[in-house]
Amino acid sequence: MEPIIQVNNVTKEFKVLNRSEGLKGSIKDLFSHDYKIVRAVDNVSMDIGQGEIVGYLGPNGAGKSTTIKMMTGVLKPTSGSIICNGVVPYDKRTLNAQNIGVVFGQRSQLWWALPAIESFNILKDIYLVEDKDYKDMLELYSTLVDMDSIMHKPVRQMSLGQRTLCDILASFLHNPPVVFLDEPTIGLDVAMKAKIRELVKMLNKEKNTTVILTTHDMGDVDALCERIVIIDKGKKIYDNDIEHLTGLFGAYRTLSVSLSKNKEILTKEELEQMETSVSNLLREQWPDVDMPVSIEDNEIQILVNEAFTGVVKVINAVQDKYKVYDMHITEISTESVIRKIYDGSKIVK
Amino acid sequence: MKCRKYLSMIKAGIMEDMQFRGAIIMTFFGNLLYLLLAFFLWKAIFESSDSPVINGMTFSDTIIYLVFAAALFNFMEMWTVWNMGRDIQDGKIVVDLLMPCGYRRLRLFRGLGEVIVNFFTTLLPTAIIVYFISGKAIHLGLNILWFLISVFFSFFINYYIEFIVGTIIMYTESIWGIDIMKEVVVGVLSGAMIPLAFFPEGFKQIALALPFHAIIDSPMTLLLHPEYGLTDVVNILAMQVLWFVVMGILSDVFFKFSLRRITVNGG
């Protein structure tokens, strides 16, 4: 299937003035021609298919927003090319705008002083949506969210969550093939985040809309994205599905064991003693394998890489020496993997 | 039906403006205050003069002119510079650039609603009041038609100038100083604050060579001089059309150039 968005070897460079320090420096800067080139996006390529939800991740300043701005046509790449719906967005911005929906975190496209429904009516006319399609869309919306409570309230009186919700609804209103959501859940409470994730997921499913999502919230990624693309310092460092991501650093699992009948009354010293002895035990047993031991919630936590040692073997080893009162095994979270990638930024195939 | 999108934006502008009833009332009293001030200032000027006619204008001519000019000036106000500046500073312009409509047109139609409200709250009532208070001193005839045609061009010339000034904010990133400067330059050189007839000859020639006079002076001249022949009328209107075209092209090219500079170099 032909991809709906093709990004080919895109690089974006910015010219920034080298600023000097102090008052004298700022006066000097007024006449300075001392520019340096900053490469915000460095040779990034990706193909995105119709109906995909792609999580576009990266630490602050990695070049996420710059890429999004190029895909929407607000910025022009220094080199490389982008095709979105068969249109080159930065050459035909206005035409491209008809085919996309955009939500930029805190910036609303709604009419500030008017109730949301009025903004929807205006957007309907601006995007030249047919009456019937518009009615159908509103009907679909009312099955997904409680429209009555928000539609007749002026946008300026809305809570951030309600406004974001309306903005997302507004971006899907003209049924565009592609929607860009730039940090949609920023600053929202847990319930609202869940609501928005649910909404995006349903709209994606109903309308087969391609969604490109940037976020710092791994909850968004876990709930929505099958595929994630990670960039750091402008370079793409990961592009695959979420299952592969957790396996990226080996098959890590966390084993937590409780070595006391009543773990709540353990003192810090007792815990630390346990930690050291478990750590020594493991080192004796597997001298070549690094198995970090830590204390969490008055339990001993062991990070096991299953590529080297089975979790069951570790449990047996611990059980041989101690009485285990309680234990549980958890998968490593997406968040910890992403953190490892951001910290290490190594290129992974 | 492509005009649907523009009609809808105008409607939204009207509705948005109506939300702020307080502002409409405040503008009304603000204008009243300005006119009172102008009244006493010009009264003093005429009393200190020996002849009742200065530069070919009587006191009542001057006051009618000033009241009308102020109403016209307020009528055209849609805060383009201010709104563009805010959009540019907080980056909201990105959202507007992603509308399926050119930015200059978007701003125009979003502001047009306010202008329509202004017409009914300032220009029309002022015209009616002045007409009756001045003892029907304004001639009702073809001059009204010329005036209305002229106002159409005035409006666009004013908008294009504001749009150019708004674009400059992309470079300076400060709104206040630029906006004040524009207010003063346009206010004086258009003839909104002082009739051009009172300008010293050299200064008047400069003002007439610039586009600003086409905003207020041209329509006011057509309104208050019903005795002008067809050639005079055509001359004034042709000059306006010329500035309309020139400023239209200039504002479009300058904005596109500036936008390209920013999208290429980042901003």
C-alpha cells in the first residue's frame, strides 16, 4: 500500500546568531553577522501508512516539533523531501491544510469568546464540509463524549482539559486523512488523559485516520501507538513497534521478593543488610552477569536479564538461602526503556 | 460555494464582538471624550483668529470634518497590527497558517465582522447625528455615492498598511512601539486628526504624495465638496485605486517574503 506520508532524507538547519554575554555583548550583537548553523533534524526518513497511529518521541529539543512543522508545511526542509497525501506540504501549504488536522498542545484553534459549537460551525464552513458529513460527525462525537456539557460553553471559560478535547474534536471535524497531535495530553489530569486517549483511539478506528502523536507521556504511547519513532539530536534512532522496544535492551524483568513475614516493620538497616547479602549471593552464583539489586517498597528488587539467566533460576537461588514470603515479577515499563534510550542515545537497529 | 467560508468568518467576528458589550460602550464614550476635546481646541483656535475662515474652512466645517474623520477612523479599526503581533509573539500564527485559507485573507475576514459592528455603532449614528445637529449642512446627493465608493478603497488601503506594519513585527518582535507609531503616522498624514488644509504647503504636498491621505482625506473631500466636478471625483478615486493596487501587492509580497525567510531560517 502506498504510504500516506513519505519523509525522505529530511534535514533542517537553522541559522542562529552567536550571542555574546553582557550588555556590551548585546549591543555588539545588533550588528553581528556571526551565525552558526544548528541542525535540528538530521537526515530523517520514514513512511507512514493510512490508519497508523505513530508515536513520535524524543527528549526535549530533539527536533520533534520541527519535523511536525515540516510535515504540516509551516517549515521548509533544508534538504530532502516530504509528500503528504500526494502534496508537498511546504510548497502548497493552504492546499495541504485542507487534508490535515492539527492540534498544537496549548494553542487553540477555537474562537476564544464563542461557545465551542460556534467554532465547529465556522470550521465546517472554512473547510467546506458538507451538511450531511458534518451532522454524521457530530453524531459520532456525541456517542464518544458528553457533548452537551462542553458545546455551549464559551471556550475561554473551559478548563484546559475541555478545551483540548474540543480542539481534538475540531481537528477531526473535516475528516482529514492525517491528524497531527503535538503533546495533546500536556498538563491534563489522569481522568482527562484517559478520556482523550480513548477518543483518539475511537476516531482512528472509526475513520481510519492516520494519527501522528508527539508526547512525553508514556501512558499515551502504551495506550495508543503500535509503532513508535524516536529521534534524538535530530537523528532517528528507533522506528519499530512497541513490542520490539521493550526487548531492545534484552529481555528485562524485575523480580521483587519479600524476605520477612511482615515487611512493614523492617528497619532500614535490616533492609540494607538483606540487599547486600542477596547481592553477594547472586554474584557468587553468576559471577559474569550483572544483576542490579535495589530496595523498593520494603522489598528486594532484582533486575534480571533473561537473555543470560532465567528468572526461575534466580528465584530458586534466593529461596535456597532465604525464606521468601511474597514475590512478584514485572515487565520492564516502556517508560524505563525510553529513559534508557534518551540517556544512552545509542543507535539501535 | 466558496464564499461560505468567508461569510462564516464575518459572522463569527460579529458574534465575537457582541460578546464584549462593555467594550462597545467604552469605545463610544472614549470617542465622545476625544470629540469634546477637539471641539474646545478648535474653538480656541478659531476665536484667536481674526477671520471666521481659516484655510478655507469655517469652524463648523472643521468640526463636521473632524467628527466624521474620527468616526471613519474608528469604523476601520480592526486591530490588525495588534492581533498579528500577538499571533507572531506567542506562535499562534502557526495555527492560522494551517487553515485552508491565506493568512492575509483570514485576518481580513475575521476582522470584517468587527468593522460591520463598527459601522452600526459609530459611523452610521455619527452621520445621522451630525446631519441633524449641523442643520443639514451635508449635501445629500451624488457625493454620498462617491463617498461610499471611496470608503471601500480607504478601508482596503488602511488594511494593507496595517498588514504591512503587522508583518514588520516578525522582525522586531515588539508590538507596542510599532503600533503607536502607526497610529500617529496614519492619524496625522491621513488627515484624521487635522484636516490636510491646515498643513503647511510643503508638508501638505508630502502628505498628498503618500498613501495615507487616501484613507481619510479622500473620502472626506468627496463627501464635503458636492460642488466638485466629475473630473475631480475621478481624479481622487483613481488615486485611491492606484494606492489600493500598490499597497495590495506590496503587503502580499512583503508578507510572503517574510514568511519564507522565517520558514527557511526558522523563527
